[in-house]
Amino acid sequence: MTILHAERRHRTDHTLDARAKRGAGEFASPSADRHYAPELRLEPVHLDLDLRLDLDAQRLEAAITHTLRANDEGVDELVLHGLDLRELEVEGEGVRHGYDGEELTLSFERPFARGEERKVTLRYAVVEPASGLLFSKPSDAVPDAPWFAVTDHETERARHWLCTVDLPAARPTLAFRVRAAERFTILANGAHAGEETHGDGTKTVSWRLEQPCPSYLTCFAVGDFARWDGGEVDGVPIACFAPASLYGAEHLERSFRRTADMLRWLPERLGVPFPYPKYFQFVVPGIGGAMENISLVSWDDRFMLDEALETEERQLLDVINLHEMAHTWFGDLVVCRDYAHAWLKESWATYMETCWIEHDLGEDAAAYDLWTSARNYIRETEERYRRPIVTRRFDTSWDMYDYHLYPGGAWRLHMLRKLLGEAVFWDATKTYLERYAGKVVETEDFRRVLEEKSGRSLARFFDQWIHGAGCPRVRGRFRWDARRKEGVFELEQRQARKRRKGDAAGPVFDLEVDLAWWVGGERQVHTARFEGERLYAVIPMEKEPERVRVDPERKVLMDLELDVSERLRQAALLEGDVWDRILAGRALAKSGKGPAIRKVVRRFAEEPFWGVRVQLAEALGEAGHEAALAGLVELAKEHDAPESLAALFRALGKYRDARVVEVLRARLEGGLPPRAAEAAWEALGKQREAAPLEKLVEASAKQGFGGFAQAGALRALAHTRDEEAAEVLLHRSAPAAVPQTVRHHAVQALGQLARQLDKRPRERVIEALEDRLRDPVAKVRASAAIGLIQARARDRLGALERYRSSLTKQDASRLKKRLGRLKRSDGALTKAEARIDELEDRLRKLSERLEKAEATLDGREESAEG
């Protein structure tokens, strides 16, 4: 599954800002259990799913026939997961049942013999399920809503409509018979197996999947869909679907046109053929990401592209497409036995993104992908928690789906590739997939194949990097001794030190790194090993190096800061690879020196690769210096590369200055692609009282494809901290006031704004947010909850707790943690944020005065010397 967050992969469900996350503590609560795979002494090996859907009534009638096989002698009981099943009936020879609203216990009068199979049929209805099955139809609240009913299960949400063993270890084959209105398209896992009409305005479509499929990958989709056919690859048909009232075949073709290329590349790269009868995808609002259901991938419509958005998000769409397709092998064909080992699917799918980028876009793009992956993972270890990649202790399985699982695990696979070498790594991967095809795996299965193919002992690696928590936090310096003709690298692992109260000290890693330096344009490398926490390497160097680098081939995941001379940094900024240029640019921007910052500005203007430009813009935004602001303003006047334009505008939003208002208004009036416009509006809102409120109000009502610019304007209204903005946001948050794609942004913006309002207007906003907890739209309810938390509305904890009780277990668990932080908070944070804003302005003005004074002093010294 792909969940959207941060620069490339971020969650569409709502998260608190970094300040709220910081110091959040342990990954799991003290009461969290250890989770294990279920016993399958009696196992569902096949499901016949006879389903009838009434989309208008939001009702499913199901007859689910389980074929059960005994894997042990004498077993006479099976527990199935099923929530809020109505009109339940159980049919089968000698079977009794008990149902408590969450679990269905089947008890058999005659115990099974080992290997014996029997059938049990469950008949029940599900109406407006809380999760797992999404119904959509036009309503007063959402008059433009499309018609559909689709499933969305990750991680344990199939049980909201499908009564079965809702855990990945159980993998039955499937046969669907789905009946719905004749005008709808009906899709499901597997191959098409027939269609019949009934003369009453309904039809039944059959699909059959011969390969085993866990419940979280079981899927059907019914709706009024447009279709685009993408051809065939080795006999595998490709097709994509989306609500016809929202999108046409041209949107699907633009978004998914690289699918066939990927379906050719992945089997070639992995050495294992595509194993399923089709590759279909569907797109609807409300999925919240993308999901690798076997042969029927689901997408949230936030990813759909029009011509303008494609200029900014072509690569994003492609890597998510590749990610979901990679799950065909990692997660679908080979299934993790339980969620403790979820990295065997999500980390692999994430790393295959990097491999595709390397193949499709080249080395620089792959290096940047590794950079962003490392940064997102390390940021989570610093701001939230450190946990092992494999752990059985969690509150819900959904909690495992974090930056540790996606980029953190992907980086560990990259390290294994570098350690073992290309031939061994990919040969071992092929053997692993072939050996465990159609089976479940744990981490040790993967390790043993790697050891078998490489002859290495990898227990230490897996203990440190998979079963241990965190990564090395390395700080050091390089110096060249001209008299001795020596270069000295001094490095220290500091993760073992506690940086904040409540932090757990990290382990010292057994670590070997390459130390590189360049003389005459030629790179030389010396490999050295840490002795405990420290590495001290003295290396003969006849000449002072032109550049130096720790780990030039990116073999090790680490949080590295290397102190070098400004001359070496400037050389790296101009001549280094992607990582060199990013690291040097960030260090120079952080230096607080005007000349160094202006070099970063010049590098941005000359930089050929968009990813480096994004990072340089961010560094200039964080610099808090007049030279950075002046440089950003000048860059923003002319820069037009869509991939980095939004980052440039976000950086401008870090400053409050009349020049920012002027340049952003000019760029918006000239027309911008949607994500750049979104960033520009937000940056304007952050100008506080200087923000053009009338323009923001106008933009907050203007609709556009995907709603990105409109959402940015809604958030910008909150950034202004203006009481008048509250009136606009209250109106925009009302049902049907704005498109459903952006309404939840208005709701959450109210919570952000409420923190800055006086008592009476704040109370009015809080009351509106409390009312939105009962909204008919789930995303609006979730945004209202986050808005109340952002507003520090401790007096609404009761309402928030009532809302939490309506959620699924995995969503309720996450909200519980946020409410715990709210209970511990007070009003000091809002005052502190205002004080931070004030200090940042004063610091920038002080740095400007200091730089001018230094320039004047330098000029006097030069005159005196003359």
C-alpha cells in the first residue's frame, strides 16, 4: 500500500505538525500486546462469495461459503472476524455458532480428521459499514458524489463486510458472484468467469481467482465507471476505471500510460513472471492512498492527472504505480505471515520504486530518491520514535505503516544490495520469490536465502538493522595537515547519547565506511571500521584534496554531518554528485554568512537537477538570513521549472516581507501549475497582516482540477491569523459549499486558525468543529477532530472521545494517542509559537545588520592597507 506523506509519499489521513510530534515517545503504548500469526488448525482454503449490492440503500447481502480444511487431527472450532453483521444465519452439517458482534465462533459436533474438508455457508447483511466497504452516491451534503461501492481493507478492515479469518496468514482462493444494477461496471479479483442479466434491472458478474489471496487483498468494485484499456503485456490485459461523472478515458490514459512499461520491466528485473490473469486498476475518491489488491489495484482520485498537474507530478504517479505493481511479487505472490514482518512487502515495494527510477530516469534521480528516503526515515527517528523494523509489539497493525516500514526498510534492502553485490542480491531475490510463491514468509526465510546464495553470515546485520532500532548518528570532521601531508577523518557515533529527556539511548553499530577524497579530479577511497563509537583515520595525502566524502557510494544508512572547510563545501556544491551538492548547499545556507548563502542562490539558478533545487530552496528557507530572502525573491521572479517551483514558493513562506507579497502576487496573476499555486497561496497567507485577504478569499472559492490551489488558499486563510478569515472558513466548511475534494481542508484550517483567535470568535469556531464531528462525510469528521486537537480544545475532549468510539480499531488507536497529548498540553505552545515568529524576524534583521557592518569593516581595512 502507498500512503501519501511528506515530499513524495505522505499519508492523506491527517497528521499533527512536527512540533506536536516531537518527543511523542515510544512507538507502542505501555499496554500494547505482542501480536502473532493465528493458529490455522482449521483453515479456510476457498471462499465462494455470492454478493448482492444496493448502492442506493448502501446495503450488501452476502452468502459466503467457506471451504474449510483441517491441518490437524480432532479440531472442532474456528473463530472468524466479522463486525456488525445483520440477519446472520449459519448453514453446515453439525455446526453451531456464537456471535458477539465482532467474532463468529463456529463449533462442530464432529471433530475434523486431518486433511478433511467441509463447507459452511454464512448469510448476512451489512448496512453502511464503518470501514472496509465504501459506498458513494449523490446526496444533499455531496450532490456531485459519484455512484460506487468499493472495498478497501489494509490492514484489518475486510471484517467490516467479509466474515472470515481477517489476517494475512489465511489465504483462500476466491470465486465471486456479484449482483448489482445493470448499468454498473462490476470488477473483482481474478479472471472474468461469466455474466448474466436477470430481467429486473440487475446483472450478476462472476470472477474467479485460482491463486491464494489473504483478506486484506480481497477486492471488488461496482460503479458507474469510465474505462481505458492499456493493451496487453505477455497476454496480461491492462485496464483502468474511474467514476464517469468525474473523469474520462483521457484522464486515465494520462495517469496510467506507463503501466505497460512497468509490467514489462518488473518480471525482467526480478526474473519471475507476472502470476495473475489481469492487471486492472480503479480510481475513486476516499481510498486515501493506493492498494495492491491482487489483479485489481485501487487508487484514491487525488492521484489523477490533468495536463497541468502532470508537469509537477508525473514521477509521483509513476513511482506509486510501480510500488503497487511491485506488490504483485512482494505481498501478493509472497505474503508476510503476520504484520510484524510487513517490511517484506512494503519495504520491498518502496525499494523497487528506487530501482525503477534508476532504470527509467538515471543515477541522479535514484540518488535523490535515496536521499529523500533516508531523510524521511531519520526525521521520524528524531521527532517521533525509533523502533525495530520487525517488531511484534504494537497497538494496532496499522501503526506499523510508518516511515520505518517504507523508506527505513527500503534503505536496509539497498544496504544488502551494496553488501552482497548486484549478481548475488538479485539472484537471491529471484530464488526467494520462486521458493515462497503462494506461501507465507517471515524475515528469517528471507535471511536464509540471502545467506545460502552469498555464503555470508548475515545474523549480525539483521540483528543490528532489522531487529534493532534506529541508525547511526555520525558526527565528525576532516582536516588536512599540510606539514605531514596527511588527511585526518575523525568520526563518532552519537546515537548512544540521550538528546532529550525520556529518549532511549541507541545501540553502537558495528560499522565500516568508505572515506573518499579527490586529487586532480581522481577519486581515491580508504575503507575504515569504527572501533566502538569512534573512527580515527590518518591517510597519506600528497596534496590537499579538492573534495572529501564519507560513504560516497551510499552503502550505509546514517545521519551524517561532516565538518569540512568552506573551500571544500563550495567545491562539493559545484562539482559533487547529488548528495554532495545537497549536503554542501544545506551546510553553506546554515552558515549564516552572506557570501556563502549567495553561492547557494547562484547554484540553485544553475542547478540542472530538480531534486537538488528542491533541497537548496528548503535550505534557503530555513537559513533565516537576508541574503537568502533576497536570493529567493529574485529566483521566484523567473524560475519556471514545475518540479521545483512549489518548493521555491514554500521557502519564501518562511519569511515575512513586502517583497514576498509582491513576487508571489505577480506569479499567481501570471498563472501557475496547481501545486505551485497551492504553495504560493500558502506562502502569501503566512505574511500575516500583509497578506492580501481579498485575494485569498477569492482564491478559496475558485475550483480547479484536484482542488490543490483552492486547498492552499483555504489553509492560507488560517495562516493569516485574521478574524475575518474565520467567517470565510466557516462558510467554506459547510456541506456543499465547496467541492468535496477541498472541504476537509477548510475544516482543518479552522482548527489551526482557532489557536490564534480571541475568546469569542474562537469559541464559535470550536463549536463549528464540534458540529462537524457528526458530518456525513468521514474525511470531514476526521479533519474536525484534528482541528479541535490543533486548536488545543481540551474542553471538547468528551466530544472527541465520543467520536473516537465510532471509529475502527486502528483509527481509534491513533486518535487515542493524539488525545493523550492534548490532555497533557496547555496554552503555552501558542504563545511560544508567536514568540518564535517574532524572534525569527529579529534574527534575520540582526544578521542583515551584522553582514553590513562586516562589509563596512572589510572595506575600511582594505582602504587602510591601500
